[in-house]
Amino acid sequence: MRKLKKHKSSTDGRVNGHASRHGEPESWRRQKLCEIQQALDSDPVDIETLRTAAASEGGLLNDDIRRKVWPKLLNVNIYSLPPKPGREVRQNHKDYNQVVMDVRRSLRRFPKGMRAEERAVLQEQLVDIILDVLLRNPPLYYYQGFHDIAVTFLLVVGERMAIPMVETLSNHHLRDFMDPTMDSTKHILNYLMPLLEQVNPELHTFMTRAEVGTIFALSWLITWYGHVLSEFRHVLRLYDFFLASHPLMAIYFAATIVLHRQEEVLESECDMAMVHHLLSQIPQDLPYQLLIGRAQSLFNQYPPSLLAQRAALQSRNSITIGSYQAFQRSRQLQRPDRVLRGRGGGGPGGGLQGARGPEAGGSQLVVRMAVWGISATLGAAALAVAHTALNWSPDFLMQLF
């Protein structure tokens, strides 16, 4: 197994700067790209090198690389994609109306300046992705915020590839969030306070006295921060990291955010409403690579098995945690794309233009074709910046109490 070399940032501190520390433009990026390609070409695919690349400085660098690496991190064969259920079947699903409402109000998750017609097609595709996953997996229950995760995959890899990737993610990393009740979600949130207690007992005591709980981190966790970060590039950076990591890494990252702001917290009034308001307003200028490194260190120092010894975490088994080792073993045996391409008889874009059928006519079909080209071929690389906005439903939050 190759070890990915540590890549240095530029002299001005930019992760993706235009000059290396030694004056050679983008040399570390070229080296990283070469190592990623070698890992993808290995047979079996060198998953550990890809995981290291996703977590190290700069992440996976761009969306072209993500379209190659994300499927490998999820053990998805993009050359053997599942068929799409019929439209009538999707519309008859019990969650259809809720999904449509959530998608309609997620306008800021799409790029600024996008034509309304183009956005409408992407929103329609987003509804289809979510419902296709739910239809093939009856034990999974939709939750508000799931669309924030699905739209990220739609914008990067396109509709056809996003469906099996979101499906795999739902059955593994997100599985506890997709139970019929919020009990499993609360169980995952309950890892946060014991982790803070291990690292900073003073901060833990202060937050306990304030009775702030962990609800402030709910949207962080269940959307992988897609709901709370305004810059799409930061969302993508975290998705690189989380896809390469243990399913609980999102809660470790939450701990690093709280610890990063510990002075602010300790200087605030020890009051539930005050502390909750402070923590729920996540800063947009976080030092992401620094916090990613700290989250990895916390995970190594205080693994979930250690935290689970706390009484509050002993009473419930997590499907997500329990299935991770088997999932991790399965993705170690993947074949490179050159092999899968020959077996599958098609590519990730195969049949894409016909996926919607002939029901659309005239100018609407032209718009659909244009959007398919953006979402399936260019992804977020052509979409610049996306903003996140969602007014959380009060009835959803009430399930937590």
C-alpha cells in the first residue's frame, strides 16, 4: 500500500494556492493527482491511499477527481447502475409530498444565477433521487435534511450516479438517521458531550450547567454540514473527509468546532438560550484543514469504543457503527474502472439522456438536456458557489424531545 506524501500549502497559506513553498507552481497538486490516479488504477483499487488523499490538505482537489474517487469510497460500481422506477411509482410514495416541499424550499443549495428552468429540472432530479432510494429500501425513513446530502451528490456526479451513491450512504453512514424515530439520531448526538469531557472538562462542565444539550449540532450532523455552510467548496471539502472516514467522524468534527470556540463559550453567560444561540451560529471562516486534522486526532485518541463505555451510550446498538467494519472490508476488493467499464458495457452517463423519457416536449426538453449536461458531466465545478438555506420544520425538531 502506498503512503500518500504530505503536501505543503503555499506561502500565503492558501490550500489551493498558485505557488508552492519552493516556488514550483502547483507541484504538490500534481503529485497528489498522480498518486490518486495510481491508486485508482491499482487492482484492487488502493482504497487507503484514496482515503488519505480525501482527508489530507486540499481534499480531492476538484469535481473531476471526486467523480472518480467518491464511488470507490462508497464501493459503488458506476458501470452497473440500477434502473429507475416509474414516475407514477415515485409519486405514490408516502413521503412524496414532504420531499417535494423540502426540495422546493432549498433554492440556495443551487448556484447563484442559474435560470429558473434549469433549477426546476435539477430539483425534479433531486426529488427522483430521494424517492428512488426510499423505494428500493423500505426500511429507510426519510428525514428533513436528507435532501441537503442528496443535492450535494446531484451537483457533483449527476442524477444517475447519485442514486446508487446516496443509497449506499443511506444504508451505512446515514443509517441511524433513517430510523422511524429519532432515538438513533439522539444516540449519535450523545457522543458529543463525553468527547468534550475527555478533552476539556471545564468546557463540558460549563455546557452541562447551562443545560444546552446537543440540539445545536443536529443540522450539522444529519446533513454533513451541508445545511449550515454557505460556501459549497467547504461542503465538498467535508464530504471528501467524511466519505473517507468512520461514520461517526461528523460528530468528532462537531467537537472540534465547539473546542475551537471554547473561549467564546466560556466567556458567554451560562444560560441555555445564550449558549445554544452562540453555538448554533456556525462560523463560516473555520480553519477547515486544521479542524479536520484535529478531528482525526480526537478519533484516534478517543475512539467510539472508548466513548461508548459511558453509561448513556451503552443502552443502544448503532446499526451504522455495527456495519462499518464489514463495509470497510468490502470496499478493499474493488476493481479499477478499466475492468468495470469492460464488464458493464456502458458508462455512468449511459442512457442518461433517455432517463426522463419522451414526455417532455419542445423547449422544456432542451432545458433538460442542458441541465443533464451540467449535472452529469461538469457537476459543481461549473456551478461556482452554492448557498445553503432551510427553515427547519418545528414538527421535525419536536421529535427530539
